[in-house]
Amino acid sequence: MLQLTEYFPCLGEKERSELKVSHMEIFRFDSKLIETRNPWDSELCICGLLKVFSHGVAGYAEYVMPDTRKNIDLVQWASVFIHLKGLSITESMRYVQDKNEAWGSIRKTLVESALSDLISNLNNPIQQLERVSHSRERSFLFDRSQAYFAF
């Protein structure tokens, strides 16, 4: 029987340069989910999840930021990530390196974390299957999100 890990041997630089970011999804969680999962006042922050995909595998990263603007536009806030679509994982990591000033530390760290998680999951897809909890399933995320953007 063919093992899942045979599809994804440990990725070296060459493999990372060939695998492209196919698409991304970002969720902004509703306040009920925030209240149950986080110790801080949910009225003062915005949080959610970014998923970055390549070769049918996803990398995940959560974000939390102060709610300095009451009606933050998730599409506008996340639109800077569109430039990563179609880039290789290596190119994506390089692209993000110089974006701290333009994007701010929250967005830069968010994408770096999601790409690092993607690399880890591509290296060990069984690990991803074991780690994906109910709270990361798409239907659960949709049910608890105020906003969603796919690109």
C-alpha cells in the first residue's frame, strides 16, 4: 500500500522552489469564539486564521490585533497577500522578508507563520491530519466567522 508520506518527501530548497502557493483563505472570527478561546476582552481585539495552500496541503496561522478601527475591511487588510499567489514557497518567504514596514509586523508574522506551517505539513502530511482539530474544519470556521476572504 502506498504511504501518504511517499507523495511528500522532506522538502529541500529545490522542492520548495517548485511548489507554488495555489490559494489562500482568511477568516475573521466572531466575538463568541474569541470570548471562549482567549482571556482578553474580545471587544478590544480582532482575531482570525490565515490558511495558505500548496499541492492540496494547508499551512495555518492565527492572528490577533487590537481593534483600533471599528469596521476593519478584511478584504482590504488581507489584499497585500494576493501577491504571494503563484509564487513558489521559497519566493513567498523571500517576498515577505522586506514587508515589515509596508505590511506591519502582524501581517508579516502571520504569513511567515502560515508558510512555515505549510512547509512542515508538506514534509509530513500525516502530522497535518493529526493536528487539524475540529476548530480548523472549514464548516466550523464559516459558522464562527464574521468575515471571510479567499484568493
